[in-house]
Amino acid sequence: MDKLLRLRELLELRSWPSCLVFCKTKQRCDWLEKKLSETPCTWVAAIHSGRKQLEREATLENFRSRASNRRNEKGMAVLVATNVVARGIHISGVPLVVIYDFSSAADYVHQVGRTGRAGARGRAITFYVAGDGDAGELVQVLRRAEQTVPPRLAEIVEPQELQELQELPDARSTEPLHRKSEADDARQGWKRQRWAQARCKK
């Protein structure tokens, strides 16, 4: 899958006033900012730890101002950010979140949580290719959130691992993803097997 091509096609629809794009590295953020700047009628900026604090604050304020314009009068506003930096900033509900680089289940839960806040509807799209991260983790998160697992994503997961995931309890009988204990476990680097064992002991 050509991620850049798909992202450009998505932005050219101009169906949302603003979009937040997550990348793994500072280098990827800078590269994507340059590429997306060529997209017509789109304001694009990147924010990461390599930028000076004053520059980050100015970029964030500019994004907020443009994102609040629901009629797209100033063009679509796109903010490209690393997940580490995004965790430390406050951005109200963004209508569209694009996970350009999938890294982990813990990051994924945090990233998709940036859209549709305060009762507003939002959409989150993940661009996943083999090698981006643990596909099994993503499949598990989607199943527990009662979301459809794309066939292509399921094909990436090793057959044995996929079978183990399918044997997990149904999402409706498990606790919500946002429970603090589970989020903490994910941040500590627990793997799926350890998580499953912990669940069985409850």
C-alpha cells in the first residue's frame, strides 16, 4: 500500500476541517510535512521534539485556530505529530485522525482517543503495512472494541497467533479498553500472553 498516495486522496476529499496525523519519528514528520504541503487548499505543519518550544506552541495555536473553522474557509488544517509530543499537548476533538505509522496497541488507543471527544463524532484511520508493528496487537484491540478486522490485516498475523486471538473472550464480556490497569500494563510493555494470563487469574 502506498501510504502517501492514500493519505493525499483522503485529504483531497476535504470532508473534514482538520486532521491529525501520527508518525513514528521526527524524520518521518518532517518528510510528510514537506510532501503534504504540495496538496492544494491544505495547511500543513509538523510538531515534534526537534522543533523549538516557541515554534511548537505557535504551530499548535495556528492549528487550533484553523481547525475551529468548521466551514473550511481557510482550507483543511493538517497537523503531523509524533505520538510522544502529542501526549503532552491538549487538542480538543479532531474530526479525523490518521495513524500513518502503527507502533503499538497502547499508542493506538491513545491516538484514536484524540477524535470524537465530548460526544462529537469522529473517524480514525490506520495505514498498516507489514513491518509497521505487531499486527496481532492491533487485531486484538479491534476485536475487543467490536470493530471489524480487515481481511488483509488478519492475513499478516501468524496463523497460530490469530487462532489464539480468536479464542479470547468476546469483547462484550470483557472490561473497557480505557481501564487504567490495562493501559498501564500496555505502557509497561506487557505482551499479549502475559495479559491473557493475568486475565485468567481474575
